[in-house]
Amino acid sequence: MPGIAPLNFELFEDLPDPAIEHVVDAVRAPGTRVGAVEVRHWGGAIARPEPDAGPIGHRQVPLSVIVEGPAETADPLAAYSTGGSFLNFLRDPSRVRSAYTPDNYRWLQVLKSRLDPDNVFRVNHNITPAPARTHRMEF
């Protein structure tokens, strides 16, 4: 369905044979509930951001795999992944931090603490405000 984040999305530096074999076996298994597997190659302009391009993380990661199926089918792939994500492909709100570098996430938390210290705008891919002791970070 257009506009809905995929069920399972992981970023990869490379796709080792065991990861590929797992996906192929999962799709071929009798009674599988895997609707689709998509491998994307990233690069180009996204991997060459301007210095002020914003806090999007993991731009340099070359590959992603989307598995439209149950988590138990996709979970073993996490062992080969970078652990990062992109917000546009993020369905699990507990993984928001994974879409940023640690420094950018901390910077966004400080910004959030200044603009929305009570976390009123939290029904989204929420970034929690930084604790009061870190508010001195420079922009």
C-alpha cells in the first residue's frame, strides 16, 4: 500500500551469502507469508550531501533490504545489518534513534528541548527532548 512504511527494513554495508540464502529460503518455504523482498542499492547524491544537508543519517550505506512478511522471517537479517534506518522506511517508533548518527540525534534532542520541552508534538517519529543538563550544546 502506498504511503505505509515497510514491515521490515534494514541497511547493509554488503549482503553476505548467509543473508541472501536466508531470504531466498524464507520466500521458498511452504506456507510462507512473505509478500515481497526488495533489495535497493543506495548511492548517488544521497551519499554526497552538502555540508548543511541536515541530520539524515546513514547516507553512505549502499544497500537496504525490505521484507514484507512476519518479523520472524526478517529478524535473522539484523545480524548482518548496520542497525541503522531511514525515517521514511521506519514503521517501529522505538527505532527513531537508529535513523540518525549519535551526534545528530543528540543535537535534535537539544533542539527539541528548546522548541518543545514538554514534548507536546510527540505523535510522530518522536525525538524526546534532551535532559536539562545538555541544553548548552551549540548550534
